[in-house]
Amino acid sequence: MAGDWIKMRADLFTHPKVVRIASALKADTLRTVGGLMSVWCLFDAHSEDGRLDGYSPEVLDAHLRWDGFADAMIAVGWLEHDTVHGLALPRFDTHNGQSAKRRAQDADRKREVRKSSASDADKTRTREEKRRDTSTTDVVDEKPAARNRPAERPAIVSEGVWSDFLAIRKAKKAPLTQTALDGIEREATKAGMGLADVLALCCARGWQGFKADWVAGQKPGVAMPQSKAARQAADQAWVDELMERRPANVIDITDAQLVGGAA
């Protein structure tokens, strides 16, 4: 026995040879395909090499109870008749028998493996994409958090100056973040001044920020003295102004710091 199933093409009902057999027998394609399946099952069950010794077209027609069916198959090349050996199916090893079944099963297994591999790959890509998305989200979420982190008072800045500067920022609706304070400190370095001196100057003049060129005669509408003595006098003037407002705020600013900051 060759097995209990045979291969069947999905487009068999519209195959030109099926149409030719149906036309020759004046039958519909459904009955024609049924007859073909009966013949192929017969060979699959009782032949190992695609031959049925002792069978003739008449015997096959009697088995099917359909006169002329064997001759119609012979006419389209799907059946051969040898008076010595009987009937034979061309390309039997391609469509029937153990070897054909084994190849079909191997093909099915390979398709399933490919589907499984593709599914696993999709799942893997999904997990990797999720990790990338999570990683990207973490990075994106951390940056605003770092930028918006409230600034901490540096040790060199007195509590009074710090409180006044925070009050100015609050009044201008510009909370002091660490990023903003770092920017002010960079500008202070450009101007050759300490951060404590710059924040004190901002408090005296109501500035919420600081630019180096503001103390180098480049602030629009403000004429800053250019000589060293004049700059020192101007610096002393804003310190005096600050001390009048709140002497405790600048008590830690020494004359040496002022001279060094204005030089």
C-alpha cells in the first residue's frame, strides 16, 4: 500500500486537460475531477511504480462505471496503455507513491519551519524594538528632567544674594534651573568675574540673567566705562547700591574680590 492520501492541485478544476476530458465526455468538471481522483487513488493504493498489470481501459471504465473515461485520460497524456503490462500513470513518482509523499511532507515541514522562523524573527524584532523604544524614551525623559532640575546654591554664594536672585527670577516667571545657573557661570568666567559677584550684580540691577558683554560696554543703551579705574568705580557703585538695599547680602564680598572681578 502506498498510503492513504494523494496530492491534489488547487487549480485542478480549471486545468486545460480536465476541461478537455470533460468536453470529450460531455460531463461537468466536478464529476470529471471525481473520476480522476478515483483513478489516482486506485494507482496509489495498488501500485508501487505507477503500473497496474492486467488492467485495460475497459477494466478501468468498469471500475469507474464510466465508459470512455480511460480513453479520455489517454488522449490528454494522463494515462498510458500497454497491451503487455496494462495501464500506467506517467510521472507517477512525482505525484504518487511513498517518495512523492515524502517530498510533499518535507516541503510542508520546510514551510512550517520558515513560518516559525519568520514568526520568531518578528517576535525578536518586536522585543528589540520595544527595548529600543524604552531606551529612547528613557533618554528623552531624562534630558528634560536634567534641564528642569532646580539649581542648588553654590557654597561661594551667600544665602542673602541667593534668595534675592531667586526672588527676581520668580517675579519674572523664570525659575532658576541648574542649566540656567551653569550658563550664568560660564558668562561670569568670560567676564573675568566670580559667580557670587555676578549674582550680586544681577540683584542690584534686577537682572534675571547675565551676559559677559553687559559689563564690557556692549549692553544696548548702557554706556559702560572703559578704563580700569572707571570700571572699578562703577563696580563699587553697584556694590554700594546693593549694600544699601540689603547689606547682609554682600557681606561676604571682599574688596579683593571686587578688584579682581573688575580687572
